Amino acid sequence: MIELDKIERRDSRSPAVRADTKEQLAQKTQVSVVFSDESSDRPSSFEITSQIETNAFETTETEAETATSGQKLMSIRNPSKNIYRLLAACLFGFQLGFSDGAPGALLPHIESWYDIGYAIVSIIWLGNSLGFITVALGSYWINEKVGRYLMLTLSPVFILAMTTIISPAPPYPLVVVAYYIGGLGVAAGLAQQNIFVSSLDRGHTYLGFLHGAYGAGATIAPLVATAMISANVQWSYFFLILVGLSCCSTVCIGWSWIGYKQDMAGFEGEEGDAAAAAATAPVEGEESLIKLSLKNRVTWLLALFTMAYQGTEVAIGGWVVTYLIDYRGGNPDQVGYVAAGFWAGLTLGRFLLVAPCQKWGPKRSVVVLTIFLIALIILTWLIPSIIGAAICVSFAGLVMGPSYPLLITVATVLVPRKIQVISITVMTAFGSTGGALFPFLVGITAQSRGSFVVYPFCLALCGLMMATWLPLPRTYQRGTHGQ
């Protein structure tokens, strides 16, 4: 039995000893892990017993390595530049949220500007989706050939290119191309930022900050866009703000990540584990790691969950305004504030609920939050009042907020470290694809059926979330964080 509360977080053993431990774990062994709850009067335990087969990457392998070898974790102060890297990551998240939160308020005005319908205007999300898929298909090659520094630095540069193209309101096909370029940038940078932040000590807390910054950007964007539209400012000028944000993000990320290889040498994480893997398994190469990632059951469950989650998130944020205009008689110049309420709820959920959900248990937390989300979506659909719908939409954002940070934390525990870069890139790409593809499908269907179809779509996606989350192993118990 291994009592997790007594495991030392730092590993003073030599690399050779750690290599021996990994070789032993590769053989068929039995691992028993006890989770104890010190907060209660009497201890409670939950045993996980699993068989680790040779050359098989089962979900408990990472737990066994954590329990037997300990971890030397980075913090925001060690190396010293990590605090600036975290701040740059949050600025990047804010930039992405500001970009994703705008279409909901701008969509009716884009339609009228180009004289197009729901189906055509939704192609911007399809272009975005193709950008994510492009990066996902070449994730390992891009990571190996381009390198982490360039991937992180070029990510806001691609978004800068997107916003520069859109700001003068070019012909609509160029807008679609611009969204494709933006999709490349988001997919290239987001997975890397998630991996870095989750590798920090208290990473679950900082993931809440990162994705809370995204929510803050998505909250402010509809407010700014609606205010500009109300003042008769051309809709495309909104993207000039994103041009400035992209420039700032490029400079901050580029500076903060200078010298990262030297800083992170000696810490367990992506770089340390890559070196260890090279030392202990020199025959493993690009093809074998990709195969291991694609054969990992948890990778696909979490990828499908992320796709459904972000599809629901962006569909609600992108189409709720149009629905309220079409079916509730909302004023196009004012109802954009409802989208801001949704993103504000999502932001509060990520800042306030992530830590309590970690303590209660990520698996049960996400299940309960998804049930509440389903109920709130139904209420938003059925309540005839704009104010009532706006309140329900805001609470829907609140209960959605914690799920994504919890997902990333669970992924860093369940997915073996040597394939985390590929696996989390796949998850992120699937999520971003869902966030682009499903709003596009809503638009195509709304063209003939009406914009109310956003709600049946979202309910179906919530069902997919439950179907892919419930089969995950129960790796947490109250009081444990997986760090």
C-alpha cells in the first residue's frame, strides 16, 4: 500500500535508478493505491488495482510512476521566468477569448453587411476548424521540426494575421481564409500552454487562471462589440483591438520563453521525460509515439469530450443572440449583452469553482455540472422572457466553466507523460474543431429550420459529454489533486 499523503514531491534518486523503476513498471505488476481523507473523523479509502502489461500504456501507469518515483515540479518562481510565462499564457488566453466571444454579437451585422444567410456566415467556423485539423494532423512533425519556442511565438502571429485581414472588411472569402489562419495559430499555441501550465506545482489552480483569462476576454468582447455597433462603428473595426492584443501577446510570449530549455533542464515534465524516454527506450521514434497516442483509450475519450464541450460552449455563445432576436424580439443593438452574460458566468466558474471541484473530485464534479447544464439549456430554450433567458444563459456559463480546466488536469494524470504532447495536442485540436464545426452545423440547419436548433444541438452534445466522461477511471478522491 502506498499512502499518497506521505509521498515526497521531490525525487533525489539518480536517473539510473529512475530508469530501473520504469523498467520494473513495464513488467506485469500489481499496483494498489489508497486514497485517504484526513478531513473526516474516520479515514476512508478507495483502492485501485490494475494490471500493467508489458508495452501497454494503461491509464494507471502514470499514477504508478508518480507514486513510486515522486515528482520534481516546477513552480511559478522556479525557474524565475515561469511567473512571466504564466502571465504571457494568461494574456494569450485572454486574446483567444476576446476573439471567440465576438462573433455572437457581430453575427447579425456580418450577415447584413455581406447580405448572406446563416449557412454562409457559418463558414467562418468551418475555416477555423480546418486550421485546427491541419495542425492536429501534423502535430508531432511540427513540434519536432519547428520547436516549442517557435510554436508558442508564432501562434499569436497567426492570429495577428487573421485580425489584420478582417479589420478592413474584405470580400467574404478572405474573411474565411483569415479564420483558417487564425485556427492554425490557436491550435499551435493552446496545447503547448496547457501542457506548461499543468506541469507547474498547483497546476490545477493556474489552469483555472489561464482558462479564466479566456473567459474574461470572451466576456469583454461582446460588451465592446455591442457598444461599438450601438455607436454606429463599422463591425470590422472591432478586430483592430485584436491586432493590438496580438502584438502584445507576441512580444510577451517571445521574451518570456527565451532560454526555456536551460531553465527547465532538471525538472520532470515534458523535456525531462523526453530525455528519460530517449535514454531508456532509444528505439522509440516518431511513429511509435504517434501510435501509442492513437491507441491510448483515454486520449480518445477526452478528445471527444473536449470536442462536445467546446462545441456546446461556442454554439451557445455564438447563436444565443440570434435566437433571442428571431424568437424573443430582441433589439439587435442591445441583446448582444446576453452573450457577455454567458461568458461572464463561464469566467466566474473557472476562477471560483475549479479548486472546490478538485477537492470534491473531478469526475463526479463534471457529471453534476453537466446535469445542471442540461437543465439550464432547456430552461433557456423554453422561458419566453429575454431577461429570464439571459439569467439562465449566465448560469449555464457558470456551470460550464470548471469542466475544461478539470479536463486538462485529468489528462496530465491519466495520459503517460511520454505521449502527453501528442495526446493533449489531439485533445485541444478536437476541442477547437468542435468549437468551430458544431456552430457551423447549427448555422447550416438554422438556414432551413430556424435558429432555435442551437438548443437541440447543445443537448445532444451534452449527452456526448456524459457518454465519454463516465467511462474514465476514477483516479481522484476527495482531498487529492493529482499533482
